Amino acid sequence: MAVTKNPLIRYKILDACLRNPYKKFTKELLLSTLNEKLIERFDDESHCIKLRQMQDDIVFMKSSEGWSIELAEEFDGKKRIFRYEDLNFSINNAPLNEIELNEFQSAIHVLSQFEGMPQFEGIQEIIAKLKFDLKAEETKQPFIGFDTNQDLKGMEHFSLLYNSTQKQLPLKITYQDFKSQYPYTFTLHPYYLKQYNKSWFLYGLHEEFMKSDWNVAIDRIIKIETLNKKFIPNKTIDWNDYFSDIIGVSKQVDGEIEEIVLHFNELTGKYMENKPIHETQKHKWLNDDTLEVKIKVIPNYELGRLILSYGESVTVIKPKHLKEEIKNRILSGLNNY
């Protein structure tokens, strides 16, 4: 059986058992309880351990590299009972050991990647305090990269949008979409923030049109301010359900779910097996060279853009109208060369 990747999880489960005054944990009961908690945590039996591993865990917890725990000399008949000498003791209250310090330091390096982003205001102070308290190494270079757009226009509004959505504050937005020659202003009751393709979008109720899923691209906002007026709450849209039948952020008012059938060549097909383009995806190999992918979504602009991004490695099989649309867009693109 595979050993749990993070031993701290096992140590914390054992800690809870060892300070339990109401249960007599023999080594057999302790092992079975530990494995039950691991299955409950990971929903996977592969993280269960054997007696030898548990004994090694207890030896480590007793060591100075661990938490120097002390176990009571207690027996139930001939069976040893595993319990702390001091039931008020817990590794959660003990000084951090090297394993925990390494865990925290890794977390600090990950958090540091978010410094400067508006939605993480104040994180610099938290990181600085953690580094000071844990004496984290300052010389390490970042070792992880996120697919974010630090230079996205409009990100200066993100904190206000986030707080207004969370606190249910109506907004007065001055906006200019790509089709408008001049900016225009409207009142929006914000409901949901959505990130797609490294850009952010705000959904809410457009007060004039009374449309609950009005879509605002953050990079097209000219000006924004909160309004001192009654907020109209969302009572109609489950946002998880709303996005479950589309790719991206645009949803046609009368759009219907259709089965989309795509054929991918061998190389891209192997990629598509491991990275589905939608939660409804079903796929099968028709032969050694072709993977058939089926999804059920409402066709929209983003779906077309996604298909075109795969270039010559994909063929639209159905529906016919989508096949014609992609074909025409490819032909139009050829005119540029």
C-alpha cells in the first residue's frame, strides 16, 4: 500500500487518538482508526498504512526531531494501551519541528507568488511576519509559476469589485465595450466573479434591463463606485449550474445544449484524454490515429475560439452549423496570408 504523501496528516490523526481519555487504543485499534481516518480524508484506500509504518510514526513522534511525546505505561490485560502521559499535551501546541517548518516555508514561497495582486491586499504583511517568525530563507528563487495576467487592464478595480460582491453593494459602472464608440454608465448589483482565460468577468443584475446575468469584462471598466441604495439579491441563478453547460463566459439567452463531436489526431488526442475540455466529455479511440471527443454544451464564441486553437489537429464532425462556422472562419483567416 502507498504511504500517505504528507506524514503530518498521520501524525495529527495519531495525536487526536493519543489524547483521547475515553477510548482504549490498542495497537490494532489505533491502526484501524488511523486507516479509517485516512480513507475518510482521501476517499482512497491506497493511503492506508501497515502496522510497521504506524510504529515508525510513533517512534518519530517520540524523538527530539518530532515532538518528544511521552506515552503512559498503561495496559488492558496483556495489551498495551497507547495514550499520552499528559492528556493535555498535543503536537498542535508544541513548538514547530523541522517537518512543519519545511511545510510552512514551502507555503510561504507559494504565497509569495501572489504579492502585488489586488485581490491579495495585505498578504505582504502576512508573508513578512511568517518569514520573521519561521526564519524562512530569503535567498530562494521562486519555484512555481501561475498562469495569471499581472498586466491585465482594470485589475485596479478588482478589490472594489470583490468587496462589493461579497458585501452586496450596488455599483455604478462606467463601461465601454468593444462595440461602443463612447463609454456608458449603468447600475449593476454584483453577484459573481468569474475568471476565464486569464481575464476576469463580473456578473450581476443590470438594474435598467433587470437582467440577472449581465456580463462585465473587468478590462473594459472605465470607472466604478459603490452606491448607497438597496441591493437586489440574486434569487434565480445557481452559478455552478449556470456555467456547467458552457465553455467560457458567454451564454446565449435562448441557447440550447447540443452534442458536439470532435475528432483529434493521435498526438493531440493523447493530450485530450488527460485534459478534458468540459466536464461532460466522453472520448474513445476510433483507431490508432483518431480520438473522438463528445461534449454537451451550448455553442458560444468561446467554444469556437477553443476549437480553432487546436488548428489542424481537430475536425468538427457535428453539429453541422458549428462545422460550417469553423470552416468559414478558417477560410476567412486564409485571406490574411
